[in-house]
Amino acid sequence: MAKKVVTFGEIMLRLSPPGYKRFVQADSFDVIYGGGEANVAVSLANYGLDSYYVTKVPAHEIGQAAVNALRRFGVKTDAILRGGERLGIYYLETGAAQRPSKVIYDRANSAITQVKPGEFDWERIFEGAKWFHFTGITPALGDNVAEVTLEALKAAKKKGLKVSVDLNYRKKLWSPEKANQVMSKLMEYVDVSIGNEEDAEKVFGIKAAASDVTSGQLNEEGYREVAKQLADRFGLEKVAITLRESLSASDNNWSALLYDGQNYYRSKTYKIHIVDRVGGGDSFAGGLIYSLLSGKSSAEALEFAVAASCLKHSIFGDFNLVSPAEVENLVQGDASGRVQR
């Protein structure tokens, strides 16, 4: 029987101009649904796990469309609550070359921001589960949502689940001071922390020496120290940091490192030409969770997660729609992109 995993967060409606059009050029939008933890849930379902997603969506057709988007890819939606007035929206303008992508949020008063402690039956939701995942976006949605997240974490630990967090700092949602205050409490329940080059600095003030993300200069030694400080401060089993060297909006170098309390592991680096970078970090998280639940070693789990995320950058939309076999093929070195017949 497939291992059960649970993720909790906000699913949103994404509206983006077709292709590389700017907002002011658009006379239509592509409709996509996605969100940090929803993206992870889809990855895990694609990998054959029993993937459950927990959220709250409005009880109307747009809310149902979001649920249907998850069901289409095998995510279990039994624990999703209906209520509230609206689904959060974000607008994405896809960048190219030296023009960056741009996101505009329209998510105030969305259904999940109205949740209250006691609304979700976490005891039942976590029955038989092995893993719980959330991101720093969810508690940033409001003090009440942070309370519900804490409620979930306590229930998960009581049930003996492993817990992972993707720090995912969003400056449009809260300040570094507020993030530090809230996340420090939640980290007490976390086993595996995931983040990018900037997250640890923005949330916990832990900065990598001699790195400048805007110039694309990353110092591996500095990030090893960041991972160790995070692990030591919160008693974490593993810390993973994705390393994006942004050459332009269209081309990045992509790799990651993992610290397991004793050893450091650095993945191979992929040169990626980007179709859609939204969900890149979530696809890494999904690959890592799947690998660790499958019994892979730290080094193997890291390589699988980075390869999975490399492939995501080639897929339109928020979801990473790849199979384990496709990821393993890339891990084994087939990066040619040749037509498979």
C-alpha cells in the first residue's frame, strides 16, 4: 500500500498572459491552479504516493475547479473544506532574457485566510500518514492561519509523522521580524527544512558569506554554514538549500546542497532553459520527500530532488508532471532531450 502524505496550504487561481506577453498586451489569460503545498501534493501523487491535500476553498464553481485540478492528477481532496467568499488569485507575467517575471497578488480575504482552530479534524486527517509538509507561505496568511498550522504540527507529531517545511519567505505577506517570530515556534516541530539562497537570511537572519544572488555568485561554503546553523538552532534532521544561479530570466544554473547533521552533499549542477519557473522549489521539495520516504540515501535523495526540479522548469504551469522513471533517467545522466520513440 502506498505511503500516505499530507500537505496543507492555499491553492490559488493563476492568470497569465499567453506566451511571453506583458500584462498590458494581454487580451486573454491562461488559467492554471497551483500553490506551494498543492504543487508538492501533485508531485507526490505522480510518484505513486497516497497524497492528501488540505485547504479551504469557496463553495462555488471556481473553488470546485481548483479541487478538480488536483483530482485530475490523483491528489486526494477528501479533507478540503468548503466555505469563505473567494479563491485567491495571482497574475503572472512570464519574463524572458533580461526581463524578469512579475507576480501580482489578489488574495486578500481568500477562503483559507478565514480558517479557525478546530475546523480541521487533524486526528482523522493524519490517520495512517507518514509525512506532513507545509510552507512558510501558509502561516504568513494571518495569525489565525498560523494557529491552525501549529495545531496541525502538534497533531502530526503526536501521530509520529515526519514533518518538512519549505521556508518560502514572501515579503508581500509579512516582514522578516514577523516571519522570525512565527516560524521560530513552528520550527520546533520540523524534521526537514527546505529553502533557497535567501530564505534563511530573510526569516532567521542566517546569511551566507560572500554570496550575491542578484549577481549569480554563490559561495558553497557559506551555504554549508547556513545549513549547519539552521540544523543546530532547531534540532533538524536534514536541511536542504536550493542554489539558483540566475544568469537571466530564461537561463539558470540549478543545484542544491543537503546537510544531514553529519555530512554535506552537493548535487550536480544543471544548466536549465526555463519554460516556467513557478513551482521549481516545490518540485524539489516533492522529489526530496518522495526519495526520503522511499529509503534513498541522503546523496541519492538530493540528486533525485534536483533532477525532478530541473525537469519542472521545462513544464508550463505550477505542477511538476513527471514520473519517477523520467527523473531517474536524468539522474543517470541522460540530459540530451532527444526524442524518445
